[in-house]
Amino acid sequence: INYQDLQYESEVDKSLECPICRTPFHQPLTTKLCGHTFCAACLDRALEIQPVCPIDRQPLNASRDLGHTRVLLDQLDRLRVKCPNRCCDHVCSRELLGVHYERYCEYTLVHCPDPDCDLRIARGEARLDRGCLHTFTRCQYCSKEVMVASLEEHYDADCGGHTAKCAHCNAIVVRHRMEKHTAKDCARTVVACKWRPFGCTEWAPREDVEKHEQGQCVYQAIGRLVRDRMEDRMMIGELKERLSSMEERLHTSEKKRRRHRTDGLHHGMGGGEPAPFVPDLDLNDSPRATASYNNGSYESPEDYMLAQFERMETKMEDLRKMIMELDGHHSMRLLNDTMRMNEQIAELGSKVGVLGMHTTWLMNVQRQSRGQPRAGAGGGPPGPGMGGGGGGGGGGGGG
């Protein structure tokens, strides 16, 4: 996956863009001295030219002066991206894109199921019962010779035969792609709002629904909150699984260490030389620790193993803290969103009350305006509320 060419669902904050490639960070590295952040590949290319920070030109040591920022990684993982395959409409968080692309996307190129063919084919087409699709056939619409594996691309780009007019928007579409056009692209097809599962009842032509979704749908905040909550639960579940796996590996390694110590004591009591201890655990994120042991950085195998156990305990503690921070962060966000919604509901209630008062006042004014002509036509005395008018009449009679 070329992360610099990805298309994002919404505009990305400028603070998350690499100052070298001007795209969102991929595997970001932050300088410890000046605090500048770059993509790992961009910084590697810059350091090959000159070992200084590309922004303020301070000297940099790649093995000592660079580190990761967990908060930045979390923000980048949450970005919503589109699948890089041209025909795929899948959108997911960036941290899950690799799994979708490598395992599930039907448009990712994989090896042809025919063992005698060395070409690649889209995963959705790679079925043993269909055999090799790298043979040529004649298009049923334009009679052009096309490879079977490229028929879909031919229909989208090259085929000019047997077009039809869309019944909704009058667009000219290749007949083979009419169903996809109606389901995905037609502006006049009546569709539901994407926040319908969360309570929205909007049902209108696609172009109107898109405008509705961009800023008018009141269920958007609820939908995003629920979706983020589900993603966070998946992430917490994955972290818990990793933590359990690490604890199990640590427990197993502890048992092995005790067994090796016991075997060493038995050999010592028997007068023989204890067998050399060779660690067989893959507990490191990089081969540096193994290289350090092989180069003699540790005085004994026991020191090496103790260092590995301490590192594992630190990682487990970091994972526990991360889970607690995620849970607290999203609980606070849920509480804040709930309080904001309650305030909006109270404000709406207040506005409804004011509208009710205005309506009552207008109705009273209308009743009074209808009652005054009838009172004047009867020639009777003015009502109690019209004393000022009576005084004026008396003055006229005196004159």
C-alpha cells in the first residue's frame, strides 16, 4: 500500500501532515531535540543526504535522537480512508486498512489459481472452479477482444457498445454497469440517509440526501459516537488479547527459566559442566537485544533473561495504562456529548415555551380586535377597560 496516495474520507488536519511529502504521516518519527515529526521513509531519505533535521538543521543521530509519539499514532490510526483499489468502495480506519487490503478486498491482485499461470488476478475472481482467466474473449457489447480477467475494467473504461439511458437521471451508462450506477452514482435515485440505523428518517434523491448528510442530519453526532465506540471496543479487545498472549508467553518463559536453573543445579551437584543456556524466546520488537546478547553486552544468560522479563513487564504495564486511558477518554467524551445534547434539548424546550406564550398572546389580541367592532355597533357604554375613552367623550359633550 502506498500510504502517500491514499484518499481520506474527510479533510485531514494540517498538523498531521509530513512537512516533506505534505501527506498524512506514515510511521511517524519525532526528533527528541527539536520535536519535529516526519514520515520514517521521508526522514531516512533526508538523512542519507545530510544527518541533520530537515527543518532547523540540527545534527541528528538516527539511532539515538528519534522516537515515537503514542498520541500522534492514535490520531493517525483513527483517520478514515478509502481502499486504494480503484473499484473498491470500502472505507475504514487507517489502522485496519492493511488487514482489509491483504485479506478481504476482492480487488487486490493475488496469484492466479492456475498453477501453470504466473500472472495475477483480482481476489474476487480467483476461484479454482473458474480456472485461468488470462485468456482472451470477445466482448458481448462491442465485439472487442479482451482478457477475461480484465472484463470489468473494460466495461468501466473502454466499452462503448450497448449503452442505455438511466431511468432516473437520463445519464448514458454502459448497460452492464447500470445496476452499479443506480446503486452508487445516480443522483436522482431515492435512497435513505446513512445515519438511518441511528434514527434518521430522511428518504430522498441521492443528491438531496448527500446535502442532508453533510450538515443537516441531527443523528450524525449519535452515529459517529456509536461508531467510534464500537471501534474503540474492538481496539480494546485486541489489546486485551495481545496482553493475555504476552502474559502467557511470560509465564511459559518463567517456567522454562526455572527448569533450566534446576537442570543447572543438578549438573553442578553431579560434578559435570552445566549445559550452556541459549535463550529461545522472541520477546523483542527488534533484533537489537539478541545482537546485544550475542555480542556480550550481558554478563550472563541470567542477566539477559532478567532484562527480557523486565522489558515484558514494562510493555504489559503500558498496555494496561493504554486500556484504562482509552476507557476513561471515551467515557468522558460520551458524558460530554450527553451533556451537550441535554443542553440542546433544554434550549429547544425553552424555545417551544416562548413560542407557546407568543401564540397565546396573538390569539388574545385577535379576540380583542374582533370584539371591539361589535361593542361599538351596539351603542352601549364602553367597557371597564376603556375609561380613558369615556373621559374624552364627556369633554366633547361639554363643548
